[in-house]
Amino acid sequence: MSAARIVLVLPAAAMLISGCATKDWVNKIITKERVDAEERVGKVESRVDAEGRRLGEESKRVDALGVKVKSAEDVVEAARGVADGARERADGAYTRADAAHARAGETDERLTRLWSGRHQRSAVDSARVLFAFDRFDLDDRAQTALLPMIEELKKNPALGVVLEGHTDPRGPRHYNLELSRRRVEAVRRHLVANGVELWRIHQIGLGPIEAAGAANADKRRVTITLTLSE
């Protein structure tokens, strides 16, 4: 080979070798960039997955809070219903109390009229029937005390009879008032059973005698007064 040919071949070989080296370098750079890009994409995907899980947990907590809020609302609504029911029952109790108070007022007025009317009659005779403690039944002694009154009423149709019931002061006043009425009613029934007309009998239960001048045994009584209309 001549020297001229050698000179031409050497630069061409150098260029060929240089071209191969550049291609390998470019391939390496591209491969590295691809790997780096894939790593970055993987990291982004990991962060996206993590954020998705966090959002899922937040959604569960929000749902749970909603359930709790709903439960609290249900409790409040139930409490409101109970309060409304209690208010209605209280209103009903007030209404019944007002009605009872009105009836008591009417009873007091009737008793007052009866008590005032006693002065329109002249007393002819009187007797007392005594009772045991907390009792309103007539024992033999009480029935014996009533016999003269019954005979007098039978003999004189113009006579009327006034019954006034009492108790001693022991115990609640409302109970003693009712007990005095029962004692008067027991005497009235006995008179009617022995022939005294019902229309001739006027009765009233006056409750306890508070005066300290008499023994309690003397306060547990019904006073029977024969009267003649003026």
C-alpha cells in the first residue's frame, strides 16, 4: 500500500470509530433519562396513591361524624317529644286542679248557706252522739241516745232536725272534714231507717273542733238539734 492510501484510510477509520462511540453515549444518555423519568413517575404515582388513601380516610371520618350528628339530632328530638308530653300532662293536671277547686268552692258555698239557714229555726231540743277515734259507725250507746229524738220527731211532724258533725283536731284537716260528714251521714241514715222523713233532716259536716277547752273525746260528735220553723 502506498503512503498516500494509508493517509486517506486512517482519517476514515478514525471517523468511523468516533461515530460508534457517540452513538453509544447517546444511547446511554437516553436510557438514563428514561430511567430517571420512570422513577419520577413512580414517585408521583406513590404520592397520588397516598393522597387517595388519606382522602378515603377523611371521607370515612366525615361519614362517621355525620352518623354521630344524626344520632345527636335523634336524641334531641326524642327529648323534645318527652318534654312536650310532660307539658301536656302538666296542663291536664292544672285543668283538673282548677275543676276540683271550683267544685270545692261550690261545696263551701252550699255549706255556708246551710249553716246560715239554721238561724231561721227555733231550737226545741238537742242531744249529742259521741264516736270513737277515727270511727263513724253508731255503737249501741249512740243509738240509745238517738231514741228520744226519733220518738219526738215521730210525734210532732212540724219538727225538723239539724245534724252537725265534728271531729277532734288530730290528723289532716281535709280528712277530718270528710270524717265529720261521714258521721253526720251515719246519723241521718239511722233516723231515716227509723221512720224520719228525709226532707226534715238538714245536715252539715264541720270538721275538727279546735278549741282547747274540751277533751278530744267530747269533740268527736254529732249534735242533733230539733227545730221548729219560724
